[in-house]
Amino acid sequence: MTKEQFVVTATQMRQIEARIFTAGMPVAALMEKVGGLICQRLQAIISPGKCVGILVGPGHNGGDALVVARELHFRGYQVWIYQPFSKLKELTSQHFQYTQSLKIPCYQEISQLPSYDFLIDGLFGFGLEREITDSIAAAVNYFNNKNQPIISIDIPSGLHTDTGEVLGTAIQATYTFCLGLWKQGLLQEQALPYVGKAELIDFDIPLADIHAVIGDIPKIKRITQTTALSTLPLPRPLITHKYKQGHLLLICGSQRYAGGAILTGLGARASGVGMLSIAVPESLKMLLVSQLPEALIIGCPETETGAIASVQLPENIDLNSFTAIACGPGLTKDNISIIPEITKCECPLILDADALNILAQIGTIPTLKQRKSATVLTPHTGEFKRLFPNIDHTDRIKAIQTAAQESGAIVLLKGARTAISNPQGNVWINPESTPALARGGSGDVLTGLLGGLLAQIMNKEIFIEDIVATAAWWHSQAGILAAQARTELGVDAFTLTQYLMPVLKK
Ligand SMILES: NC(=O)C1=CN([C@@H]2O[C@H](COP(=O)(O)OP(=O)(O)OC[C@H]3O[C@@H](n4cnc5c(N)ncnc54)[C@H](O)[C@@H]3O)[C@@H](O)[C@H]2O)[C@@H](O)CC1
Ligand SMILES: [K+]
């Protein structure tokens, strides 16, 4: 595993740090090393001679900032310090004393502060334990309103290290240099407006210490390109045939929402699945054939309103003939009997969109308890609340862990930081996405893509949640690529399907 995959809480980071110090690494030496690494990165961003304000807190986050202040001073930057605290931790206090002997200007009041080009935020790191209040809160708000770039050390001051919640107020960083290991709070959706562009500053924490604290198989992992690519069905075996490359059944679409079926089909097409069957209302059959000529389109009997009345498969196949089934996009809630019918299948099943709304209506947990094989639920926040009305979703990671544990399903909660949990509470977080994907139909593409990947992992020793994570990564990377080429306004769901393949070719 690479360091980029690990995610830690404040308590875990403290335990890891304690092991390193007990093993003999001096605290001051580690702070010096970290400060040096931060400076290297800063020098790549800030040109020499610029004026840099340094915000110094009472703990070791402030200590890091003071090492940075000293180094930038010697490298020819114009540095000043804002340090409003009466009591500092010992090591921080020593560094502060030295910066004062160097005559680096220091201020306690924001009204006295000179202008600046960049700000380094070393007020609080993972030691923040209560709300920021009074004059410190006023200072944080003052700096945010200045609209000058801010670089936060470890985590933007004011964010809860685990939940990403704002405690009172928080620095809105332009960059966050996370130290050593990714803090969970930085990957929570609510932290997003504060984090800016985040990167990891690796300061060589021994793997043995990481595993000793978070276990051999960490509970919470960050999806990276490497983890995602490693589960793709590539390369294909030299000798194979279409049924060996998975057979996916999509159940989707209605007269009202015909496009959802097409987009789901196009998402599945991009997955490379060997065989694709799509069950739609009879009246949509020719439309689907024209859009997806390679797929087997199954026309189903319709309700009066143009929804699927029942899934009528061709002779000699049944629901268990498929290696995966995905159901929901464009379905409508007109026929709720379809969900109890489909949940009987013994292959992995993805439920999305209206399939989730029906599931919530007929009872999420009792329905899923009867499932004999894996179920993947892919709700956005609104659908999640309907499915699991009793689960508090302030901490999205905790929320999906609880939902997955209670339902026995793998839960993918969509959002700016899509996260996936299996029933044992093992979580994947997708750390990169784009608001360009906030458009109708983009979820349908994900369902098809995920279905196609899931259908292909049969007989392979890959966990289903790992393939779900790969689909989430692939989908968001396609969004990012499309937005780069066409702006954030140019990523309609059809266009998105056209950018899936280029992600892999890149
Ligand atoms: N974990 C590691 O291995 C390393 C950690 N380092 C730095 O150390 C930081 C953690 O240091 P600390 O544990 O000293 O914690 P912090 O520097 O985050 O802050 C803790 C201090 O702030 C005070 N405080 C907390 N909440 C407050 C509030 N709302 N208002 C006013 N005061 C408040 C506390 O009483 C304490 O004095 C990391 O974020 C990182 O920057 C680095 O120096 C080197 C390596
Ligand atoms: K900070």
C-alpha cells in the first residue's frame, strides 16, 4: 500500500506520532524535518522576495509555522508573524524566541498587520479541541475576507480533523499541505470549501508504525489511480468469449424517462462488459436498439403509465442467467412490485434512483435482509435520507458505515466526495471530483459503468466494494477530463460517456 491510500483520525495520528517518538526520534528533529519539507514546496509556489504572513498557534502546528517563518526569512522572503497567544507549548515557544532574536516582525492585533502576498496558516492542526472564538475567530474571518492565497499546514485551522466540521469558524485555504498521512476530515464533503488544493507532505513515517495503529488492512482508504486501475478487467485473457466477460442485465427506463435507459446503457458499454441486456418497456425497444445496437433489448409489458409492469425475460433465461443486474434509472415509482421481484436474484444487484425510492417505500432493511448475494445501493443524499431516515449523516463516513452494517448492502453515497462502505465498515473515499458532474443523467452513467464492471469480476478474487470504488473513480475522472476540455458547463451526461475511455488511455 502507498501512503496516499491511508486515512487517519486525530487519535490515530497521535498514536502513530507517539510510537515514532518512543522509538527515539526527537520531537524537535521531526518538526525541523517537516518544516523543511513544507518550505521546499512553498518555494515552488511563492516567488522570492514576496511578503509572507505567518499565523502561529499555541501548539506544534504553530511550531511548524515558526520553522517555516525562520527558513523563509533566510531565503530572502519578507516575513511577519501573527502570534496572539499568551501561552505556547515549550518547543513552539523556543522557536518563537529565536524568530524574535532574528527581528522577524511579530503582531498580536490584526489592526496592526502589514499587507502580504501569501499567508501560512499554522494556528491549529489536529490538536484543535473546541470551537474557535473571540479575537481568534475574528482574525480567521479577517484573513478569509482578504482574498489573498492561504496555505494551511496540516489542516485548515478550525476544521475538525475527523469529521471536517467547522468548529466556530475556519480558514478557507487555497492549498492544504497535509502532513504525513491524510486526515479523515480533509476527505469529508463538508470540509471541501475550506481545503483548497490538498497535497500530502510525506515525512517518512515507517509503515510498521502505521499498520500497528490502523491495522494490516485499514478500515478507511483513499481511492487512488493505482488502486482503481488494479481492479479493472485488464488485460483480458487471450482466449475468452463474450459470456466469459460478464453478462449484465439493466432494468431501467419508462415512457416518461427514456433517456435514463440510454445513458445507463452507454455507461455499461464503456465498461467493456461481454454481453449487455437491457430490459425496458416494450414501447422503448426500437429506440434502445437504435442507440445501442450491440445490446440485447428486452421489451417488457408496460403499466398504463408506460413503466415496466414485469420483467419478462426471453425463454430459457431467468434472472440467475446474469452475472450482475443493475436496476433503477428512469424506472418511475409506478410499479413497486418490480423490486421484490428483482431482489430475488442470486447475482450481485445494483439499485439506483427510483429503485431506491421504491426500496425505501417497501422497507429498506426487511427487503435487503432476504438477499442471498451482494447488493450495492448508490444513493445521493436525498435518496440516502429516504432509505435510512434514522441515520444522522453529518459525518458521512460514519453514516454509510452504519447504513451498510444495518442493511447488509454495500452503500455508495454520491456527492462531491463519494464514499463507499461495505457491511463490515470498510470504507473507500473518492478524493477527486468536479461539480461539472452535478447534472441530470450523470448518475445513470455511473450505474451502467458499475454494473458492467461488476458483471466482469465473476470468478475473480476482487472484493465487490473495490470494484464499486473503481467505478466511482473512473466516473469522476471522466468528469474532470471532460470539464478540462469543455469547461464545467460542458459535461452533460452523454458527453460524460464519451470521456470514459480517454481516462484509461491517459
Ligand atoms: N503528527 C506528527 O507526526 C507531527 C505533527 N506536527 C504538527 O503538530 C500538530 C499537532 O500539534 P498539537 O498537538 O500541539 O496541536 P495543535 O498545534 O493543533 O494545537 C493544540 C493547541 O491549541 C490549543 N487549542 C485547541 N483548540 C483551541 C481553540 N479552539 N482555541 C484556542 N486554543 C486551542 C490547545 O490547548 C493546544 O495548546 C500537527 O497538526 C502538525 O502540524 C509536526 O510538528 C511534526 C509531526
Ligand atoms: K493549520
